[in-house]
Amino acid sequence: MSVLTSEAVVLRTWPVHEADLLVSFFTRDYGRLKGMAKAALKSRKRFGGALEPMTLARAWFAERPRQELVRLDQLEILRSPLSTPVDQTRMAVLSFYAEVIDEALPERDPQATVFRLLASVLEQTTAAKSETVQPWMALTYFSLWMTRLMGLLPDIAHCMVCGDTLSEGEVRFNAYADGLFCGLHANGSGSALSADSWQLAQRMLRAPAANFAGEAWPRKRGQDLRRFTLQMLERHLERKLKTAEALARLGG
């Protein structure tokens, strides 16, 4: 049994027996895994505070022959969500990341691009308030790029039906189909995607998340874009995301 190591993000934990934890974690090199952390609730030396969800850590774990679970031996914190104050909104956003990754990605399937996306939005979400006003930007960026990386997002510059170039003020989407539609082919249904959100989506698909951190991000900015991407995610996952309900209550 060889011990493997990789950068990882802790997604969720479940208590097992008296002090053990079952841990879902997403690694840069091996994809999403589940592992048993023996005596995790008693061992500060091996785990410390690294088992908090959305902690970026260096993980050491061992594959066990013919067993689904790995043995999680140690976590060393690289970035903790608790390194800065975490308010209710940030906590809801972090929980959304965890649920999407845990539900959308198959186990043991390396997804280095998704890992880089998650690491970048975690940095923006947990930054000090002087650096970013609210986590709405990071949430918008993550939701948009996850639909792209999952292969759910068609070309957003053209109508899904006729292929014509879309124009500001007539871009629409609906809950039953992927992509965007022109005014003619929206058939009078669905929701409008504002000019700001449509332009924002095109910019976000061409630039890293850090490029947007200096912009003003009130809660309502990109709200319709987040609704558009959430509808695609939930339609393809075939379930409602519990954390999306919490974000909706916060106005996100």
C-alpha cells in the first residue's frame, strides 16, 4: 500500500464511530475521493483545523486494494476559510462550491482545470474585506465556469435556434433548455439576461477571477447570470441544490 500526496480541498465530513470522520475531498492529481480519517477528532497533529469544509490542504492518503475508501492519513493547511472572518453570505457561497463539486464530479476522475477554478474562487471568497467587498463575484465566476467545464454551456454570443449574433436588450434564457435565445426565438417565454450580465459573462470566459476583484460587486450584479447558470446545473444534475436555496434567501 503506497502513500500518495496531492493538494486537496475538503468538501464535506461525516462522523463515524466515536472519533473517526468520513471525508469527501477533491484533489488536484487524483480527482474527488472519499477517505476514512481514523481518530481525526482526537488528532490535532495529523489534522488540526484542516478538516473544515473548503480548506485547501496538502493531503497524504493511501489507496486500499479493492476498497472504495482511501485511508486519509494527514492534512496540512495551505489556505483556511477561517483565516479571515466568515459571514453568513461567505459561508453559504463556500457551501455551494462544495455541493456542486461533490455532486457534479465523478470519483477518481482527475479534473485539474476544475481544481484550478476552485482554488482561484476560494482565494477571492475568503480574501479580507478590504480586497473584495462581497463574494458575489467569485460565486458568479465559479457558476459560469463550472457550466463551461462540464460541457453544459453553448456559445453565448449566438442564438441557440437560428445561430444569429445576439444583441444587447434581446438576450433571453429559460429553465428548459441550455444556451441563450434571441428575441424572435425566445417565443415570449423565459427570462431576460441583462446587457451587463451578458457582457460580463463574455469577459469572465476570457479572464481569470482575480481580474474582477477590484470591480464593484453589489448583491444584484450578475444575479440573473447566476440564475441562468444555476438552472443549467440543476437541470443536468437532475436535482435542486440545497445550498442554492440558502443563497436565494440571502438575495443571491
